[in-house]
Amino acid sequence: MTNKQFLLKNHGVSDYGWRVLRECERTLHKWAEDECNGRIQWDDETGEPHLYHRDKWGDYVGKGQPVFNKEDAALDRARKMAAHYGLKIYHQTDPRGCALYVYSDSEMEGARYPIDQCYNTRATAIC
């Protein structure tokens, strides 16, 4: 059973709901990659993300204009979609794996640890 099939069967998530969550996961994953690689960096003074440009050696050093914060937008959309089905989200910021997980309160019952320590066993990856 795939993660999509599990959510459809056990939580009543529609195909449209899955597609929205999957789109949010892809956006969050790309954002995390860009932050990790230095393409997106946060301005210390304004707190806004900026898109950086590469120099001739391929390093991101040229500060560009502020960029729309797609991370916050994707998280907001994912939270709303998950809440529609009685679910919550967990955002994993490490770009080496899945960026978005969903879970219900019942799936967290009996957990000895908070979601950030057991997301890979208690939540469903949106990948």
C-alpha cells in the first residue's frame, strides 16, 4: 500500500487533497535544497529571504532582490489541507529526504516522544 493509498483509505484524504499536499512537499523540498546550497539566504537586518546569484566559479555570492517566501506559503496551504481531514503536518527541513509528513492525534497516542523525534514512524510521508 502506498502512502497515498493509506491516506485515502484511513483518513479519507481525496485525490485532490493528496495532490495539494504533494505539491506543498515538492515546494518545501526545493526550498530546503536552495537554502542548503546557498541559493536562498536570509537577510539578518530585514529577515527576508533573498535569491543569490552565482559567480564565475559557481558559488552563490551575489545578493539579489528579496524573493517571495514560498516556504511559509506552502506550509500554510499544507496545514489548511491537512486540517480539513483532521490531520496535522510535520515539516522536515533536511533536504536529503521527504519534507512533509501528516499525522493524526490518534497516531500520536502512546508515543513517548514528540513528533519531531518520531515522525518517521508515526506520521505518513507525502512523497
